[in-house]
Amino acid sequence: MLKLREVVILNKYVEEIIEKVKKENPGETEFHNTVKEVLTSIAPVLDKNPKYQEAALLERLVEPERTIMFRVPWTDDKGKVHVNKGYRVQFNSAIGPYKGGLRLHPSVNLSIIKFLGFEQVFKNSLTTLPIGGGKGGSNFDPKGKSDAEIMRFCQSFMTELYRHIGQDVDVPAGDIGVGGREIGYLFGQYKRLKNAYEAGVLTGKGLTYGGSLARTEATGYGLLYFTSLYLADNGMDYKDKTVVISGSGNVATYAIEKAQEFGAKVVACSDSNGYVYDPEGIDLKLVKEIKEVRRGRIKEYAEKKPSAKYTEGCKGIWTIPCDIALPCATQQELDLESAKTLVANGVKLVGEGANMPCTLEAIAYIQENKVLFAPAKAANAGGVATSALEMAQNSMRYSWTFEEVDSKLKRIMSDIYNASKNAAKEYGHEGDLLVGCNIAGFLKVANAMMAQGIV
Ligand code: GLU
């Protein structure tokens, strides 16, 4: 089987575009990395189909259709004025309105938003639903802010954003730092500015005003549905497996819930300060109480549970021996060194719940050592897929039951798994879901772009 690095050398067009992206977008390392990952995987498709190069398809694909950057001024509770940077990158609308979350985190910059937006294009294509790709956010840090400060920030952010979005134009949702509370404030301000109840303009809404049942659970549940299909194909399952899940936000919480339901023992989780190791198994009720109800820190878990140990810093979580590792915290959290430790400890599957949590070197090492690797675009697509189901319900002015949404989610994850597996096989990379999901995601977008002419 060809390794990704070798594929680059084989396809001149791909090599040219990667160089062009680096030259024209200096310093945007995260964006460069994701472009490299996707384009190297789709090289076999380009080899077979010169029509894409003739139509300058890759040149168009790597350039966002529109990039919006704006000022977000807000006042804190003491009356002091602050200014943050706001972003919305509308990457690709070939198969539907731009769709993707908003991230509020001090690390947010144009490179991060472009990397997330680019990933979203292929992820959304894989969901089988009609959604294009986009992403937005701000370098605002929600940590330690009062409810009133969060509300004023969200209102200010929407006061600019509202003119660029709409239920048929661009549909933002949550991501790191943006959950139900923030979506509520953003929706309230949008409605006020537009004087219209356009429920489908945002997803991840509360259940009383147009949200979908199972949306909160969807990314974590979807990750577990996807990885259990992958395990089953390889004669394994979650039962009695030791699992390490990084993070303790929305994705991690519901990944833990489903993993426990599948009979696994989850022994660790984390937040941006450190991680807890609980050999007795994570008490999810306690995690939810700390993170969802009190918006506290994971450190408090070890203060309440004597069997648990808290360690400052996040990287150490991957030194805990486990059968299955699910990075669900943030990008580039699992590097080559961590991958080596996991492999040495006998890990059988690494599944990406966060967006691009493994570095390219870590992925290469995991795959070279025959450990199953479930790539983010496919494995965490359940969240955005259920957002598209929320949009569908909003259009119908109707809502499905939890079971109805959950069963659609299961079917979608299984379709994504099969599409990735089959595409990998068809293009000579059998068993490599990373190559497979990139190819399957690419083909739908590329063919829609070809059909729509040079736009
Ligand atoms: N932020 C999530 C993602 O990375 C969800 C986006 C959405 O629901 O639009 O896919």
C-alpha cells in the first residue's frame, strides 16, 4: 500500500497546489496541514481523472468563496470596553448552504478557522445531506465570564454576522466555547435584527425554540456508532475494553455515555488544564454535574472521587494504557510521541472525536503499526449531520422524537463508514479510512462544482 508521503511525489498537480497554498497563505500552518492531508489522499482520484485539473478544481477548492473578518466590541460587567476579532469563512456552497460551527477560544485565528472550514466541506459532504462548508468564531475567551458578559459578546457578534447568514445562505452552530446558552443569545439577537422567526438560521438550539432532540448527544454518539462498526469489521467490540477519552465538553461527555452503554470502561477524561485518571471508571454523573451544571474544572472530579487522580497538563492522558483512545478535546492534541506510547501500550483503535486532534506524524505512525484509525471527518460527522436534521425539522415546522433522530443518525454513520471503506478499496487503499473518507467527501463536492460551471 502507498504511504501518504509517497503519493505526494506521484501527483504533480497535488504537489503544486500544496506549494501554492503555503506560498499564498503564509504562516497558516493548521490550514496548510489540513490541505496537505486531504489533497495527498485524493491523489489517486486526480491520477485517474484529468478533467479536475483542466477545470482548476483544486485551485478553487482551496480558496474560500468568501472570508468575513470583523470587530466585536463588548463591555464587561465593570463597564470596561473590550474588542475581539470575529470571523466567518464561507468555504464552499456547492452542495448546500454553508454550514459549520462557531468557536470561541483564545487560540482562534484565521488559520484555525480556515482549517476547520476546509475540513467541514468534506465532512458535510460525507453526511449525505445537502450542506456546504463554513466555520467561524472569535478569539474571545469565555472562561470565567459571567452570563451577562457572554450575552453582550454574543449580541455584538451577531450584530455584524446577521447580514452574512440565513437559513438558505449560511447556518452556524456550536463548537468549542459555543453551546446551548450561546446559541440562544445569538438566535435572540438575529431574530430581533431580522424581525423574522427563521428557526433554521442556527442549529444546536434549545428544545423550546426549534432545537432537535439528540443534537446534543449526536457527535459523541455518532463517534461510538462509527467506531463500533469499524471494530466489528475487525472482529472486536467495546465490551469490557479500557477506553481513554480526552476532553469533557459536549463531544467527550456523550462519547463517554455511549461507550459505557456499550459495556466499555472509560478510565480518563480531561479539560484544557489537566486530566483525571479513575481506574474504577469515570462517574459520568459527576462529570456532567461539574462541567454542564456548574461550568467548573475537571480537577474538582478528583476532589470528589477518592479513586481518581488529577494530573496538571493534558498530554499525559495518552500514557494511560488503553485498548481504545478517543481524542475529543481539540486539534493537534495527540502527537507522534503520544502515538508511540499508545501503540507500545497495545492500543487497538484511535478514533478522532475532535477536529484534527492527531498530528499528521501521529496518524502515519498509528497506521503504519496496523492500529485502526477512525478519521475525524468521518467519525465526528454525527454532530453536523444532526444539525442538518434540525434544519430539516425547522423547514417542516415539525419535530421528530429522540428515537427517530437517533435512528437516522445511526444510519448516517453507517453510510459514512461504508462510503469511506468502499472508496478506499476502489482507489487501491483498502482498509485506510482516512484516504477513503477524503475521497468520498471530495467526489461529491467536486462533481457538484463541475456541474455548476466555473464558479
Ligand atoms: N462544530 C461541529 C463540527 O465541527 C458541528 C457543526 C454544525 O453542527 O454545524 O462539525
